[in-house]
Amino acid sequence: MKPRRGSRVLEVRTALSVLHVFASILLMVGALTSCEPDDHQCIEGSELWEAASDGPLCVVGDLVVEGREPDDLALLAQVTSIEGALIVHDNLALTAFPEMPALTRVGGSLSFSHNDRMTAIRGFPALTEVGGGLYVGENPALVSFRLSDDVTVLDSLFVALNARLVEFAGVASLERIDGTLQFIENAALVALSFPALGEVGAGLQVSHSASLRSTDFPRLRVVSGTVRVLQNESLPSLMGFAALERCETLLIRDNASLEELGLPAVEVVRIEIFENARLARISSEDFATAGPTGVLFIERNPLLQSIDGFAGIEELGSISIEDNGGLREITGFSRLTHVGGDLRVVRNSALEGPDGWFPALEEAGELWVFGNASLAPAVVDAMLSRVAVGGPIRVGDNLGEATELDPCPWPQDGVCDGKESPYGRGTELCAVDPEDCDA
């Protein structure tokens, strides 16, 4: 069951609020108390709005723009550096945030939030350094955001709940993000492009963006965390991640327009491919996992027809291919020899094999092959004859079979194998399994 949108928005807003407050506290504590070069007039952020100088200004500490009128912002053109953060929030009178043409450095973070009428943030053409992260959240009228084409490093990047955001620009030189990169609930955003980005120090998430059609990360090699691509209704492809070499987890879920998934040569511990309504093919020639701890789940993709490639995989911790109603063949995994835990091929109603599926497989911890209405028992038997299985073998209810074993051969193992259960159906391999279904 999908989460209700209201609860998801509340979760995102809570995360935004917590991160915003936490970041602001850290920035205020760590703000520098000196201002250089000496020929700049040093000024506290709170005093900027009364500044009389016509020359360059260096802000000591944070500069907070809150509740301002358009005429107030003329002074921003004189600011050359901010030793703390630039925090722009709750400005009901502002329809745009102007360029700051002289600003070269921000010691802390850049934060834009709750500016209800602001349609454009026009950028920082001279900016070369941001000591913290970039935070753009809950600006309901924002259409265009521009950073600077000379910033190469950010601490983090968080862009969420900007319902009309179409253009996100000024990141052409961004090479590294030390923390997370997140784009969440930006309903009008059509494209993401980070042409120079090579490394993300924590997770990467692109989700709940209904209009998104392209994600272009041509040089992204390493994500030291999870890559999440979730509920982007218009996204047709993930080819923009072609250079990815390593991440911890790759989660691709509920992208309604995604038709073909060609995975790059990526080393990853866990891959989950769930509920992509139009996904027809999954392939990868060089995909590899982190050996015996690797996990692969391919589940509930109703139009998926084939799984091929994956020649780089020799060992997996577990693999689950379940409830893919259109899946006809599994032709990949040509070098897979060991599955330390479960190998599950379950309820794929169109699956026929082929005869040579998992051709190199030698052993598995458990083997579940059932509920595949088009899979000939002889194909399963051929695999069983050459694979050593250390635990339970749950096989049945494939083509022409109606197992319903009685008594159940797997009692008290924590799996409901009964056809009926007070808690829903089990595996349906047994007539009854009271030890596990009624507990």
C-alpha cells in the first residue's frame, strides 16, 4: 500500500524543519568573528540594513533576510563575503531574490525557505566558495533557481517541496557533495543536470517529482550511501547514471514510466527494483555485488519480460524474483555459483525458464520456486539435480501442479505455508500449516 500523500508531505516538512534548525544552530556556533581583507568594511549581519557605506561589505556571522521589502535588498549588491550563513526565509513581499554580483564566499550554508511569493533566485555570479550546504525548501511559487557556475564543493544539497520549480541551474562546476543530495516533491521539475559531479559522500535521493523526465549525472562515480529513485511518474530512463561505479544500495521503486533499466557497471551491496508499472527489461553486463553480502530484489514489476546480463555476479547473499506477472525468462546470472541465503523465484505467472537458467549455480542456502504457473516442473527438477541446497526446498504449484501437501513438511519454521490463514494467504504449498499460520 502506498503511503498517503499528506503523511509523506508531513514527513518531508518535518525533515526540512529539523535540518534547517540544526544547520542554523551549527552555523551560528561556528561562524567566524574576523573579516578579511582589511579594506572591506566589516559589519554584523543584523546591522547591514542600516549600513551607510557605499563600498564593499564583509558580513561577520550570519546574514538573515527575513520579512524584507524589495527596496531593502539593494544593499546586498555591496556584500563581498559572509563569514557565516545566508538565510533567506519568510519574505512575503519578495517576488524575486536579486543577484549578489560581488559575493565571492559564504562561510556557512545557503538557505532559502518559506518565501511564499518568490518566483526566482537569480544567483551569485562571483561566488566560488560555500562552506556549508545548499537548502531550498517550501518555496511554493519558485520557478527558477541559480547558484554559481564556479562553486565546486558543497556540504549537502537539499531541494524539496518547491511545487513550481522548473529550472535548477548554476551547478555546472560542482564536483563533490560531502553529505547527501536530495530532490524531493518538486512537482514541476523536468530535468536535473550535474555535468561535473563525481562523488556524493552520503545518500542520493530523487523522488516524488511527477514531471521529471531526465536525470543527468554523466561523471558520478561514487555514492557512499543509498541511491533512491522513487515515485517519479514521468521518468522514462536511468541512463543518466552511466558512470556510477559504487554505492551501498540502489533502490528503484514505483517509477510509472520507466520502461528499460540498463544498470551500469556498479559495485553495490543491495539492489531493490520494485513496482515499476511499465518496466519491461532489466539488463547489465558488468554489474557486481559485494560478494556474499549482496542482495537483489526484483518484485512486483507487472510488465517485466526479461532479466538478462549480470555476468559480473559470482556470489550473492540472497536473490528474490517475485510477483512479476509478465516475466517470461531469466537468462542472466551466467557466472552465479553461490547464493548464501534464499534463492526465491515465486509467483511469476508467465515464467518459462528457460532450461538453462542459472547455468553455473552450485549451491543455495534455501530454494523457493513455486506459484509460477507457466514454469514446467522438469525445468525446476533439472536445476535441483545440480544445486546443493542447505535449507528448506519449497517447490510446487508450478505448471500443472496443485501441491497442497498434508502434512506440511516445514512446520515451526516461521513461514506460513498454508493455503488459508487468519493473516492472509501463505505460500499455498500446504493444505494447512497451523504451527506457523495461526501463531
